Amino acid sequence: MPTNPSVHMQHLCIRITCEYLEMPGLALTLPQATHLWSADAESCTKALEWLVASGFLRSAGGTYRRDSAGYRAA
């Protein structure tokens, strides 16, 4: 898992995590994610990739979705 993200990145990751928990089956492309969370592409990419590295999300074919195995705590 990556090292500690900035406070801004932590807030974005929490927001993204909450959305995925509230909407099972949510699958978003980067453009959809940036629009949904009103985030720039760089910040959104970093947050999504951090969540992929943590095991919460997975990425396939440019789409980010919840890992079916669930969250692996660090």
C-alpha cells in the first residue's frame, strides 16, 4: 500500500469509499469518477489507485469497481 496520502487525498479516498459502500455494483471510468466527485483527473487517479493498492477497489478495462473479496485492512 502506498505511504500516507495528504489530507486532501485522505478526504477524497473517504468520499470515494463511502460512495462505493453505499452503491454496491458501482463501476466508474476515470471521467465518470472525476465528474461524480468534482475532482481533477490527477487527484482522482491517485485516490482510485491508492484504493486499488489497498485492496478496496480493482481496476479492469479502465473501470474501477469494488473488489469482490472486500476490503483488506492494512
